[in-house]
Amino acid sequence: MTNRLENLLKDLYEKLWQAFGPQGWWPGDTAFEMAVGAILTQNTNWANVARVLADLKEAGLLDPRPLREMPLAELARLLKPAGYYNIKAQRLRNFLDFLADQAQDSMEALAREDLEGLRPALLKVRGIGPETADSILLYALDKPTFVVDAYTHRILSRHNLAPEHCSYEELRRLFMDRLPPEVSLYQEYHALLVRLGKEFCRPRPRCQVCPLEGWPEGWTYPG
DNA sequence: CACCAGGCAAGTA
DNA sequence: TACTTGCATGGT
């Protein structure tokens, strides 16, 4: 007999798909744009990030070399609408240096490396934590790693599928140990969780009933 | 006005 | 290991 949690995770995915359909994530035309977006969206509304990405694209600066070579203060000025602009300028610069050293500024070259080696290497970059690393790996580089974010944790704990307090790695393994390692499945599952979270699983005052058929029970406020 | 948004690192105990 | 704090803009 298969695991109960495994069946629930697969059922949740089916219901999300029925309710919302394909999400087409990550937003972005190129692998590099997705990686930059992953860094800029740290604790930040996507609309603010989109503004910066559009400005960079307009200026022809959405490219590894010019971004890496420009003065840090100028980069920070460009990132202003995305918030945390000083710290994000340094973090983006750190990633750009990594991309230069590791793959000669080429996301395509980076994508030729194995997940098992790439993930630890990305995590060593100052400013790239587990969620940012997994977002880059899954969406920009098409590697089968599951992305965990605040919505993932909130949704699973409200349905009593995961402890209120658990680590990033614990949640990541919860999915990866029970689902086949398919890139398109992981991409769509995470995007659907964010879609559900944005509309129905906000922090307490604006929390709503889960709209998925058969899933409202167990959906409770935390604490 | 307060609160939130697709985190992360550094400091403290 | 487990808290706490700083980082900052724009929308609701």
C-alpha cells in the first residue's frame, strides 16, 4: 500500500489543476531573466520586480556582462523599484560573478551541469538561499528540484499535511520523496500552490476557505 | 494609517 | 539549533 501523504499530494495536484489549469511559470523570456527575477523577488511583490525587469530589458541591460561590469551603485539605482536595492545589487552581482566563473556568463553552459553539483554551488553564493537556488534550478535550468516558499508552508500546515514548524529541507523532501522527479510536474505544482496561496491562503485576517473540492476540511488558521 | 509581498544573512543566546 | 533584526519599495 502506498503512503497516505503521497496520495494526498497527488490528489491536491489534480484538484489544483482542475481549478486553475496550467500557470505557465516562471514568467520571463529567457533563462537569465528568470534567474534575475528569482533574486529580485525575495520577500517582494512580483509587480515591483516586473517593473525593474522591463526597465532593464528596455535599456538592453538584461544581459550578464553589462550587468556584471556596471558600478554597484548604478546597479542599485536600477533595482530601486524592487526594494532592498542595495542588498539586492550585491546579491545579483554575486550571482553574476558566479555565472562568469562557473559558466563564462552562459546560462546554457550552466544548465549542462548536474543538479547534484549545481545546487550546493548556488547555495554558496552570498544572497542565494534555498528558495532562490531551487527557483533558478527548476525554472531557468530545468532541473528536477522542488521549490518551497511561504505559500507552500502555509497551505500544507493549514491542511495538517506538515508541522507548523518545519525546515525548508523537510518540506522539500516531503514532495520530492513522494512525487516522480519530473521537471514539468514540479514547475506546475509550485506555480499552482502560489496561485492558490495568493487568492485564498493569505495571512490570518484575509484567510479564506480552500476552494478545492474535498479539501476545505482541515483548512484552519495557524496557531 | 498599518500591513503585506514568490527571502536571506548576520548577530545573539 | 532557534530566535531576532535589518533590508525598502509600492499596492491594498
